[in-house]
Amino acid sequence: MNTRTAIIPLLLTALLAFSGKATPTEAPESVVTVANDVWPPFVENEGKSGLALDIVSAAMLTQGIRIEVTIKPWARAMKDVNDGKNDLLLATWSSPERQKSLLFSEPYLKNRLRFIKRAGDPFEYTGLNSLQGKRIGIVNDYSYTDEFARSDKFIREPHQDLLANLRMLAVKRLDLTVEDEIVASYRFYQLHLVDSYQFTGPPLTVKDLCVSSGRNNPKSQALIKAFNQGLKVIMDNGVYEQLLTHYGAMLHSKEMPEIIRPLNPAANYPAAPVSPMYASTVLPASRLNTR
């Protein structure tokens, strides 16, 4: 487990100072605890930040709130926020089941979930019926779709994270795994696995990415309201767009998928980047744009 107080990176400091809204030099009124797993490039480890963490930090700072981040496995992070040991989950997908115990913010990004296969595997995903008999790696306590979760056409095998699923896929103990397209692409790049895996077919779903807080936490409503207000501030003052531009340029330089903003239809974005490794053998590759 890795606990750290969020250190505002130089980029975020400069953007907040330029906007004139709640710079880090202004004394925060409170500190809240945030839990998440490592999920690059949205949430980095070892003192790094990440797109999701930068957005949430910037939004909360406009409301006089500084966040303290604890990195832990996702299932543990979910439990600790539900139990009130941590105040917020940094990057969460909503579902009817989760809404029973968590309050969710307005979405600040979207995630496109795609199936991943070993490079050279002729299988192509065309819908849930095409998964008949497949063994699919999932992450403990992730929320996919109700239809995917209920289907008896295939086997869902839970593991701690994407890396565990990729290891199982490599040794053929899994047929497929499923993950956010940007996260998977970024991991392939980091671990020099660009020749080992491919995406297949259309997305399983496109999810809203939100902050969430346990309903039993007496601060939950105030914290979600504060984030929503702060998100509007950084969208209005240009900080949000500049963060997306910065991270988008980094992803574009590595020929990775484009970041999906919460207000734009997912269909307007290309399904895969130009690199042959990332492109499905069914869907044509398209170049990233700078929308």
C-alpha cells in the first residue's frame, strides 16, 4: 500500500496560477482522503500524478480542498470508501448496484472498454454471442455491463488488475481480457508489449468516469457537491481543457487512443489509433484527431 499527500505538479500549479482560481499557495480549508488503484495514465504510482488525479486535484483546490491519495488494490479501495475509511474513490464507473452504497459526481471523462487478445489470435469479437465458451479475465469489483455480468455463454475469471490478466492471457490460461482502451495501450507501451496483444472488435461499452463517496460517510454529499462545483470552475476557466491537451499530446505522440470528454458522443471518436498493434483486425485504424 502506498500513501502520499497529493503534490501538485508544476503543470497543474502553472495552470491554476494562470487561471487565477485557487492556486496551491492558498491555504486549503480541509484535506480529504482518496483511494484508488494504479491505473495509468489516469492514476500513476510512485509520486507521479495522472490525468484523473490532476483533474480531481484541480477541481477540489478551487473549493479549498486538498486531497491525500492512498494507492491500493481496487477491491480494497472500494471497500474502504464504502466503509468510510477513505472519503473518495478517484476514478469510478457507476452502476445500479454501486449506486446503492456510493454517491457519484458528474462525469469528468469517459472510458471505452475493449476486449484484448493475444497477437495473432484469429478470433474477432462481434458481440456477446461471439464469446461463447471463452475464458475472460476481469478485475475484481470492476463494473462492466449487466448483460456481460449475467451471461452464461462464457466464463469470467477475476484477478487483481490488468497486469495479472495479461500474464494469464500470455500463458493461454485466458482467451481474452477487457480493459479501458487507453489504460491497456499505455501499459503495452510501458512494458514493451506492443507486439504481444491486440484489441478486437467494437467496445463492450463506454463508461462515464466519476468521483464517488460512500453513502454512509457524513461528508459524502458535501464532497460530491464540491467536486461538481470545482469541475465546472476548471471547465470554465480553461484548466480542464489544458490538462486534456497536455495528456492528449503525450498519448498522441505514442499513437494511443484519444481521451474522451464527458460531453461528446463516443461515436465521434476513432475506435483505434494508427499503430497496427492497437488496431482491431476488424475495425479500420484511424488517425487521432485533436477535438
